[in-house]
Amino acid sequence: MTGKRWRAYASLGTFAKARTVAKTSPIEFIRQVQAETRKVVWPTRRETVMTAVMVLIMTTLLALFFLGIDTLFDQIVKGLLSFAK
């Protein structure tokens, strides 16, 4: 094989060998999950309510916007189709 091709195949072999993952026991996995869960910073009730209200407001505004755009396009299409009669 030529030099470039051989290096490409060699790097693939190295990559495949590097992807082996160390096995952990189920008990060790549970300990790691518990340790990571302790690091989580949960939002306060006020932050959760404020975020929910903002989502509702933005959803309503976007729904109204797309309703307006859809109505506008509907009128344009109906107007263009009326010329075809």
C-alpha cells in the first residue's frame, strides 16, 4: 500500500482500539448517578412559574402571528384562484 493509504488504515485501527470502554459494575454506576444528581441545581418555585408564564406568552404570540400569516396567504391564494375562473 502507498504511504497515505496505509496511514489512513492504521489510524482507523488505532481509533477502533481507542473506543474500548471500561466496564463498570451496576453498583458503581448507581453511585456515579447519585453523585451527579447531587450536583444538580434545581430552580426555585418562582423561577419555574416565571419560565412557564413566559413560555405561555410566547406560544400565544407565535400562534397569533402564524394565524395572521396563514390568513393573509389564504386570501392571496383565493384571490389568485378567482382569476382562473
